[in-house]
Amino acid sequence: MIRVRAGVSFFRKRLLALGLPLVWGGVAVTYKLTCPVAQHNTLGARVASSAVFFAVGTGLVLHVRHSLLRELKEVRKVAGVAQSVLLRPLPPRVEGLHLAAAQLSADRRAAIGGDLYEVIATEHGVRVVMGDVRGHGLDAIGTAAAVLGSFREAVHDEPELGSVLRRLERALSRHLRDRARADLAEEFVTVLLLEIRPDGELRALNCGHPWPYLLSGTRVEPLTRTDPHPPLGLFPLPPELDAAPYGTLLPGETLFLHTDGAEDARDARGRFFPLSEVLTQCMRSTPTATPQGVLGTVFTALLRHTSGTPTDDVAILVLTNDRQPRRPLGARGDDISGSAARARSATTHPQSTNHL
């Protein structure tokens, strides 16, 4: 019944859309067949006939233009809804972490592309995903949706970050099997998973994704230089998949997460975008820059570098620890920030790769 009503509604809209062109066409044919002026071959009759047909043609063109603009408006509205569902706007703060994120699609037909990100507060800590689907634009949206949907469920269910990654791998495998049936190109996804615990301890799992930058004061350096696992979809995950600790994100420090579209962007001369240099200049000019400020500075420099036309999707997520440091009882006046806190982190996790 619902399908019948939808079909009737669609037919009625199409009939109304054709109504005006039919009326204009009928006027033109009626004029040609019945109007005495149209039967004469004089100059005045020709001018009158030309004026009538010009008016009819102008009306048809304006009607078609109005219809196309209306349909384009509807398409953009649907694209906006899809974007809000797939890459929903992040809140400005999550559990004491200040956030800012943005995505730029290289495909002008798409408001969203193959890059993905999400930040969710769970009982296990704040969990973050940043990913990049092979390719860009409309073809990558389905894969990004499959990975994000699995992440949003798994982060609440799985106590270990490794189990979350395995859930993402299974969701991606199911999606790729469906795409294989449709004879579509094989895809893979680079994924970075982060877990930020209440004390600022960082744990991470990386499958082929660029490591984030740590912004501390005026210093800019990669979180780590260890080799990641292969991207999801290329090879099975290893049997042992424990999230490694990577030090502590101290109050006031910032993590800059990005997809490879940022560092791989080129200018007209083929030069890569100097992301680390731009971040360094930003922190030196404004050491207390907010995530929104860092995000705006990088995107402005990136668009200037590519003359406003990047060739790949770009996603950026900036995360600052705004939590107040905890002072232990009976430790009045103790230095619990800076080098002392870093030393404490190194003592607590002697086998971790400390990024500081």
C-alpha cells in the first residue's frame, strides 16, 4: 500500500512538472494552426511569429532551470542529512577533552568522502578513531559507513582496544564481500584507534594510518615512530593484538590527527604540503592555540598550498587535554606536571614507548 501511494505521488509530481511545458507547447501549436497572422508570409507576420516562439522557448528554459534548481536543492539537502549521520558533528568537549574536527572531500559532487573520524566517551576511557578508505568521493562512502557503524557499537561493548579493532575488521570483511558480488574494486581502510584514560594515559593501535602529532608548548613531534600494522582489508590481523601504551597526554597538550591527504597534498610545482612546519609555526606564534585555531590555520594553509583544489580527501581532528591535573594527597607543592609527571609515567610503564 505504501509503495502504491509513493508511486501515485511520484506520478503526480511528474505530471505537474510536465504541465507547464505542455501548456506552452499547446499555445505555440494553436497559434501556428489557428492564428491568421501566422498564416501570412509578410515581415510583420514573421516578426510576430518569432516573438511568440521566443516567448514560448524562454518560458520552457526558465521552467527547466527552476526544476533543476529545485532538484539540486533537494539533493544537497539529502547530502547534508547523510553527512550529519555518517560524520556527525563532534561536541566541543568530551570528558575534559576539547575537540575540533573537519573534513574536505576532493569530489565536488560529494559533501563527504572516504575519510572518517569519531570520538566517544565510554566506561573504558575516551576512544577515538581516524580512518581513510582507499579512493575518495562517492565510491568510498559505503565503506566508511560500515567502519564507523561498527566502531560506534564496539567501543561500548569491548573492554580491550584490540577487540574493537577486530570488530572493525569483521564489519569491513562483510562489506567487502558484498562489494565483491557487485564486481566493484577491492578496497582497504587505514585505521588509527586511540584510548585516552582519565589520567591521560594513551593507548593506540594503528593499521597503516599516519601517526598523530603531539603539540606540547612550542614543540611538534610525532606521537611515535613505530611501524603500524597493515591496513584493514589487505591482510588478517595478527593473533596477538594488544594496545600499546604511548605515554601520557598531559593537561594543555594537544594531539593532531589527520589523514594522508593532508601530508600528501601538492602544489602546482609538485611539492608536498609541509604539515609539520605549519604546525610548528602555529604553535610558536600561538602556544595556547585552541583546537579550532589549529584546525583553521592548517586548513587555510592547505587550501592556499593546493590553490583550493586538493586531489584527495582530507580529514583533521584536533584534541586538547583540558583536564585539571590531580594533586596527590599529602604532596603539597609537589611538581606533578612537566618533567616530574613524565618521569612518573615512564616509571609506571617502563616498557612503553614514551613520546616525551
